[in-house]
Amino acid sequence: MRLAIVGPIHPLRGGIALHTAEMALASRARGHQVRVLSYARLYPDALFPGRSQLDPDPEPEATAATERASMIDSCAPWTWPRAARWLVPWAPDLVVAQRWHPFFAPALATVVAPLRRRGTRVVWMVHNARPHEASAAWRPLLTLGMRPEDTCLTHAESELAALRALGVHATLRPVTHPAPATMPRAADRIAARQALGLADGEVTFLFFGYVRAYKGVDVLLDALARLEADGPPWRAVVAGEWYVDRSEADRAVARPPLAGRVSILDRYLPRDEAARLFAAADVVVLPYRAGTQSGVVPLAYAHGRGVVTTRVGGLSEAVHDDTGILVPPEDPVALAAALEGVRRGRRFDATAIAAAFERRGWAEFVAVLESIAAAPRA
């Protein structure tokens, strides 16, 4: 088939850009023709809380061959029809639009409309049915552009329920969140721990990803402060660029009992450095207050690491007793108990983690797209 993907891609950074690149790579590997329509400008500066929207890493050679055009300016509506005209003559069989924040809904709706009119099937890859930072102002845009004849994919059953609650009448289908195929995984654990200054025997907890209010890093720090004074030594690493004020966190990690035990890496982590962090960690912690799903879970599985996370959204669907521990959200006491268990020797089933990773290959995702493209029209 001819597959068009509308979404960010390198040199733009982040999980959605990686998802776009790997979807394109996996589809090309199955023999499909692929074009990616990306953004000339993603977030306006006033809405972007980070330091840069660009990936400091060079693009992996495997994904760099994908045909693309960066034409959508999210703040310039006159660019949206012009961007659509790049795809319409190509006559794609299927268009997948990456949907993660309602800010982009007007641009996406404008781009897919002429494709739908010419007979292209429309798939919305809905990463978040509602934005993490909820606001009534976004309500009119949450379903903009969606039509009953479209298909909405999500990576969590909870997001399907959220779409139903919003009144979406399109076909709704869950599909497993694929593990990253192009992120490096072969980092040496001993060298990685030495690079971080970790002593032998120190149990290491890793938080990885952008730090935003809903991700609960403050809950994690509260839980860490509750760990028992005696017992095996431990360290925690909070790795990722902060999108919230970190002054309170800085004060917490500068005084006992956290002083000298918590490292904050407040920046975007290149791929190789991210691989070293996962290699050095004993467990990955996602203390989210709320959430839909997370690409960090399959990334943890890719590195053979178990997960301690909260029972929210799709996280509770992705983590099980043999691959991690689930605790209630915003409960530092329960989170501390789970971390204490890992500190005292609780380990997870390496075979189960490897199997969970294998189930998250891109083949299933592309097969779903193929089935949508091949289905008889109503």
C-alpha cells in the first residue's frame, strides 16, 4: 500500500517523532511505500516549555531514508492546505495522523480532509484522548476532524473508553505500544554504572523522560525520603528535561535523607546516554499521577528492566506481577514500600520481561494498518 503518515519526525525530537520514524521504517520493511508529512514548526515558543524542539542526535541511518516533507506550520493555517497538496496527488491508500494534543487538531483536520475526499482511508493514532494538562478551552478540539468512517487507534483500552466518552463514533481499535527498534540497547552495565559514579551493590532507581507535573517526580522524592535508614545502599537518577519548576526538588535532594543519593540530569538525553542509564538501573520508576500510556515501559523492557509504576491508564495494562509492581497514584507510602522491596532483593522475571518486549514489535502495528487498508468499504 501507499501509506502517508502525518506527524513529527527527525530533526524534531521526542516520543511521537520516534513513533513516526519507526512506523515508517516498519512499514517500508513490509514492502509498503511511505511518505511522512512533518512540521516546519511544531510548538510556538510560547507553548513549548523546553529548551529546544530539535534532536541533538543524528538520525539513525535506518530511518533517514524515509521520504518526507516538513511543511506544516502549526501557527500558520495557510500552510496546511499546501501541505495536503503534497500528499493528494500521490494518492495514498491510508493516512495515519499522529494525535497527541488538541492544539494540532485544526492542522490535522485540514490536511486529512482532501485525502478523505479522494478516497484515502483515515486513521487517527490517538496517543492522548485528552491533554495531560486538562483545560475546558481544549474541549471543542478534542474530536475535531474525526468522522464515523475513520479508525482511531490507541495504545491503551483506557483511551478507547475516553474516546467513547467524548462521543467518537469512528471504529476504535487498541494496538500494543511497540518497543523502540532503533534505540541502542547494548550498553555495558559495569561501564555505565562507573560513568554515573555508582558503587557496587547500590540499588539504582531510574526515572526517565520529560518531567511534567502529572508524572509525579515530587511523589517519587517523597517516597525515597521514606526508605528505611538501614539496609542496602541505594541511589536514584531523575533523567530528563524539566518542564516544571524544580526549586522544591532541588531543596529536597540537597538535605537528608536524600542528600548524595539523588542525581538530577535536567536535559534531553541522547540515545547512547539513555541506553547507559537503563543499563545502569536496577528498576525503572514511573510515579505518574495520571497517564494514558508511556513509551518508557517498552523502553524499560527493551533493556530487560522491570518497572515500578502507578495504577493509572494504560500503565496498569502494560505492567504485571512478573514484569513490575503497580501501586496507587499519589501514594508515596505505597511507592516507598515497592521501592523498599526492590532494594531488599525483589527482582522481576527476566524471561517474562523479554517476552513482553517481543510482544511489542512493530509487526503487529503494521498488520493492523494493512487490515484497515484492505477491509471492504461500507
